[in-house]
Amino acid sequence: MVRGAVALSKILSLSAMVIGIVIVGFGTSVPELMASLFAVLGNANSPELHFGNIIGSNIANILLILGLTAVINPIIFPAKPSKRDIAFLVLSLVLLGIGFLKGKIFWWYGAIMAFAMIAYIVWRLKKPEGNDDEIPELSGLFNNFYFSLFVTVIGIAIMIGSAKLMVESAVKMAQFMGVSNTFIGLTIVAVGTSLPELTASIMSALHKRSDMAVGNIIGSNIFNILLIPGITAIAYFLKDANVNKFVEIKDNTLLTDLGIMAVVTLVFIAFAYKRRIGRIAGVTFLIAYAAYTTYTYLAAK
């Protein structure tokens, strides 16, 4: 799916940073979206799994994925990140934080979050900033628009089925291990749905395309925070408008995890302006992620 999406973007003559933020960022967030929808709308009926997945994925994107990527090949930022990208990243944190403090994501608040995400995409596509270097030339069938579109759609279809199986299995794992759905969402489901980001970032780093690797993480985190809770709240409301007026955040411990996600995001922004994440920083990120996972496990027990 990611390869098809990048090919489509190349055919449409978009820049590498825009591809990383908008196309790959959205594409690699599809698993989080599908898992969250199934967690809330499916048989699992677990908002904790949904919100844990969002927070856990964003933490994993920065600490685990960027950490591992930097260990493989130090990340050099071609330029300082766009102010609008950082602004939207901070705005998304604020909007989600307000929802958490209220303990509910109402359908209309979800609509505001989704609209903000759409506005960001349109804004980003109209006025691209940052590095506009071209991505490598396409080869073979990926030069064909319709083939690339077909591959992208097939990839999305496979992920939808995989997300359904993941959520159902995750709930059973939580019951078997004697831990909460929140823990499973913050760790196992979060890492599972972040595997596309891991693949895209590592491949970008190996090809010395730090702009796409960084853009992927920025875009994916914004999508995770704004679009996924927004769409989920709207879909939950449409399922039964008379009953499902909001998605409730029942587990208060998630506030702590939200705070950790905010701190991790600010650390990432600081490194982005420093324009380099070296191997030592990468190892530090990985150690921090291991410590966070241990903390969540002990808290769940």
C-alpha cells in the first residue's frame, strides 16, 4: 500500500516531504484507524483499546521507530521542519487533551478534529514547504497510474481484515494475561499498527531520505491524533444517534500516558530543530521506550 501510494504521488509530481507527511503519513495510519474503528464499533466494544492504540502508536512512532531508524543510519534533517507542520502537531495535542480532560469525545467535537485534519491536508498540498527534492524514479509497473492505484486499494483491503483480527485477538490476549485492554492498546496493538511506519522510516533512512522518514512520523502522528478519534466518534454516533452521542474515556490512567506522549512529542520537535538524531540519541530513544513499556505493564498489573 505504501509503495503504491508513493508511486501515485510521484506520478502526481508531489515533493518528497509532502509525500512523507500526507501520502505515506496517512497511508501508514490506516491500520490505527481500522483497529480503532473495530475496537469501538465491533464486538470488542473497547474505547480503552482505541485510545490506548492512538497514544501508544504515537509514542512508538517517535521512541521506537525513530530510535531504531537513527541506530541504523543517523537521521539528518535536510531543513528545519515547517512551522505549519509543528503548529498542527501541537494543535492536535491540544485538541485531544481537551477531549481527555472532559472524558468524552462528542460526535461534533470529532467532526471538528476531522475538519482540522482535512484543512491541514489541503493547506499542505497547496503550499508545500521544506525540502522539495524528488524521490527516486519509479520502475516497472509502478510507472502506471492504474496499477499503482490497484496495489494501494488491495493493500488497504488487506489491512482492514488484519486490523479486525488484531483487535479481536488483542482483547482475548488481555483476558488471558490478566491485564487491561488499555495496556494491550498502548503496547501490542500500538506496535502492531505502527509496523508500516517502521518499514517506511527504515527504508527511507537506508536510502538516505531523511525528509520522507521524518515527514512520515510527523504526518502519521497528526493523523493519529486528529483524524482517528474524529472519524471514530462520528462513526460511533452514526451507528445509533439516539444512544452513541460520544465515545467515553473510562480509564483515567490514560491521562498519564497522554502526558508522556506530549513530552515525547516535544522532545521530537526539539531534535527536529536541532536537525539531527544520532546513534546515541537513537539508543536513548529505544531505552526510553523499553522503560515506558515496563511502566505500562507494571501499572496494568
